[in-house]
Amino acid sequence: MSMPNDTFECGHTLEELSLYLDTGEFPDPPHLESCPECRNGLDSLRRLSAAGDELFASDLAAAGSGTDDWLKDILANLALELRPGRSIPLRSDDPADTLSETEGSIVALVRSVADSQPGAVAGKVRLEGDVTVPGSPVAVRLDLAVLFGHALMASAASLRQDLAEALARHTELNISAIDITITDVIDAPREES
């Protein structure tokens, strides 16, 4: 759903321009060549993306090296997951309304639910299936790092249930599977005696 101030005088939105940069899809491609507002918007989004990439590279370098590869993987995936991704249509009571949510917002939801689990850190999150077609089956794939000492199977089962409830509450997706892969066990810091 677009905010009114995100719409240019030509009728196109920042969301459309962002989607164009991510996917190459735009409702009126010739318009991009002739509209100064849209061209300026695209230039601004490209500069913002480049600045974000620089900050991300700096954060990744500061993450360190050695045994913290899981953290580097998480940071590397965040760069991809911060993009809005595909637009997911939502039902509306008013036929004049066009409602949608972004794939990025769903990924952020999955990540926040996973990160709220004690001793768990979400890694890569993917939505597999055609989220742009209402009712199509969608599988959620989540890589998870857990803190040493936490029961792996109990953590995964609890997280799967929490994710199913959150996705049912906040989306209209037809979730066909929630696959959780534990990709790393994080060693807890030891207290010095």
C-alpha cells in the first residue's frame, strides 16, 4: 500500500520505482525515459542503495573473522532481505482499493518471530512459491543458529508453531510448509572463575 506522499505528479510511486530496480518490472517502461520525476527518483534510490551497500560492507568487515561465519552469513543475507521484493496482493472490501504487502515485510516478520525465540538467531529467510498469485502454495524456508545447550527439536517445533500463527494473523498467504534448518550451534561465552 502506498502512502499519498510517495506518489509523484505523474501518478507513479516510489514503491513502483523500487520494484523496478529490484526486478526490472514497471507498468509503463517508456515512461521512465521521459519523466524527469521518475528519473530523479530512480537516481535517488540508486544512491541510497549504494550508500546502504557501503554501510553494509563496513558492518560486515567489522563483524570479524574466524569462528563467526554464521554472523557474516546473516549480515550477507540481510542486504538481500532489506529490499521490498515482490508485491503480494491483499483482499479489499472496496473494489476501488488496491492493497498489497511486500515480500520484504513478510521476511522481516519471520525474522522477528525467529529472533524472539530464546537462544535462536535467524539466518537466511526465503519465501518459495508464487506469492503474487492469491492462494498459491508458499513454503517458508528458514536457516537458524541456536545457542549451545538449547533443545534443538523443541526450539524448532515451538518456532514452527509461532511462525504459523504469526503468518496466519498478518498475511493472506497459503503457507504449505515451514521448513527450519539449524545451520549452526553457537558456543555460549564461558564465564571466567
